Amino acid sequence: RDGDRAAQAVFTKMGRALGIGVKNLVNLLNPEAVVLGGERLDAADLFLPAFEEQVRRHSFPKEAEDLVIVPAELGEEGFLIGAATLAVREFFRLPVEGVTI
């Protein structure tokens, strides 16, 4: 952010690398949205443009057309909330769920 070109290049490279991986998932799963989270989200403004360019440029056109790419709003607590949700869902799951005749 202070004009350090080497640091900017690192974040651009990181955004491109993440974008390549995510575009494979977009092509395979065709999600409505990609929500980015994690420790480096505070630097999203530095890598998100390169990330989004990679995803949109290299995804199948139909998949990329309406894809929404957003940073997570829950921050680091998002992982905890997701884990707790899975645990609660499993706890209250009916024992006959998934049984077929």
C-alpha cells in the first residue's frame, strides 16, 4: 500500500495462484458465489483484483457470467460458526435419516 513494488508483485502473484485453483472449482461445481475468508483477508484489496481476473478470464463463460466473488463478512469467526453449525446439525439429525428400504 506504500508503493513497495516487490510486495505488490507478491500479492498479485498470490491472487493469480488462488484464482487458478478457484477457477477449477468454479468450472467443476458452478457455484453461485465464491466467499473468500482467512487470515489474509485484510489484504484483499491487494490480491483480489488479480484473483478475480484469473477466475473470470479462465472459467467457462457460463459459469463466470453470474458468479459473485465477495470477501467473508464474519471474519475469523466464520470458521467457528461453520464448525458449530455442522456439530449442531449432526447432533439433531434424525437416526433414520439416510435409511432406505
